[in-house]
Amino acid sequence: MLDRVLGQETESVKAVDGVSFEVAEGETLGLVGESGCGKSTTGETVLRLREATEGWITFDGDDLLAMDDDELTQFRKRAQIVFQDPFSSLDPRMTAGDIITEGLRIHGIADRAERRERAGDLLERVGLSADQIDRYPHEFSGGQRQRIGIARALALDPEFVVLDEPVSALDVSVQAQILNLLDDLQAEFGLTYLFIAHNLSVVRHICDRVAVMYLGEIVEIGPVEEIFADPKHPYTEALLSSVPRVTTEERDGDFSTLRGDVPSPRNPPAGCRFHTRCPEARAACRESTPPAYAVGDRRQAACFRADEDHTYWESEPIEENARTNDA
Ligand code: SF4
Ligand code: MG
């Protein structure tokens, strides 16, 4: 369905480089990484909420970047987004009913009475009640607001939904309810999801496959259970070892197994972008950029360690990394 997204630029920063993935109809692909790694940018780019300056994106075989305004309008009915923050993403001056049906109104679908009926049905479907239709966002809890955000995304009967950290801003007790709801809706409406998250524990329960991003690149992609059982990229390993530390804080997961901060995407390290933090880094990792190596049938990892014949294996370890990471 959604076939590919490649590099795109924002201002002078190339936030996402050579990102390439496919999402099959009816599946959930997780896109995981630390803050600033380009995952939201990627999500927005595939919906053309942001312009891509190079590369290609196809949706059901159609080239998204070549669409004219009319085609884009049609595409926008088929692809929707649920945002991270249910507090800032709902207009406080609009009622729940108007928020949910705004897309129908903009696209000139249904009259007022029909839209109201549709909003009532959707409220019920996401676990709220049709009599809450005239309430304002401040009258709902965070979890309820996210249910409204989900109802809004469903109003146009989309096929594809980008879920941009849909539970990160919610209490842990509410997160599972929202994830279950998303799961049920996917089965009922045959939805395809791109699920953006900053920790792997959330994606485990909902995703079929996961793509791990670091500094604007996908470093590993494959079936979620295989990646959990046996991560091939050292960054994925670090993300996995941070899983038990997940908190409800708004900051990203605790990456204390890694030294240093995420380098600036304006000036990414040469060679493997992860070499400044990688516990397995060797001199060869400074010199060239690892391609995406196939690992088995359905997985890829961009790390020289996936190639048993690579000069990496004869090259000197970057001692500094190993020491700091062990400490
Ligand atoms: Fe680490 Fe080298 Fe693999 Fe990059 S290529 S992830 S620096 S071992
Ligand atoms: Mg984000």
C-alpha cells in the first residue's frame, strides 16, 4: 500500500536520509527512535504534510509526490494522522462533534445532520458516548481526548493511519486501553498503521514489523518478534536494554546504556552515524557507511557486523566507546 519514502529536506537540515520502507496493506509498521531522529518527519512526509525534495512515495501504486491538488485531496481522505498530544491537537473552541467531522465538512461530505449522526456513531465506536457530542476538549480526560483524536482520524473512512506517538502523553494505565482500541479498529476497518514511538515496549504489542531509526536513517527493520529476540544492530540492542526503564515522563526513554548525546543531524558523524556512541564500534566504522545488509528473509540491518567478511572484523576497536559504555 504505502511503498516507499526516501530522503527529504527541511530548511538546511536533511532530517531524513535515504529512509526506505514499505507498509503492507493491513499491517502495522512501527517506527522507533529517540527524539529528533526523524521519525515524526517521516510520518508527516508520507502524508505529504511536509514536502519531500527527493525520493519517492507511492500509495497503492500512485506516486504521491506527483499528485496534483485534486489527487492529493482524494489521497487525504484515505490517509489520516493521530497526533501525540491530545491536549494541543484538539481545537479548544470546537465541540467534540465538530472536531470529529471537520474533515467531512472540509471535503463537503454529508450535510450537517448526517455529520452529527456520524460523530455520534464514532464517539460510541471509540468508547465514548454520543451524548458527549457537544462537549469541549477541556471537559474530557487525556485518554478521552485521544479517543476523540482517533474518531476524527476515522471520520473519512481512511485506509492508512499514521499514529504519531498516540499514547506517549497518556498515563500508563490508559495507554493499554488506547492500544487495544487501535487494535480493534484496525481489525474492524482493515486499517494499515504506521506507528511512531520512542520506545520499543509500546510497539511490541501492536506492530507486525518495526523500523528502528537513528539520526534520520533506518538502521534495522524486520518482524517485531525477531528483532526483540535477536537484535542485529547495536542501537536496537541499546533501545531494548532501555525498555524496563520506560517511564511516563515526557522525555524519551532512558538511554543510559549509551554514551553521549545524539549528535546534531546538521552535522552527522562520518562513516556509520552511530559510531560515536556504539559499544561495538571499530576504526572501520569511521571510514565508511554501512549499507542495509539482508539478515535472513525479512530483515535488514545497517551494521558491518551483519557481514562476516567485512574488514570491520580485522579493524581496531574504538576503545573509548567500549570503556564508557561498560562503565
Ligand atoms: Fe556500531 Fe560499527 Fe555497526 Fe555502526 S557499523 S553500528 S559503529 S559496529
Ligand atoms: Mg515526534
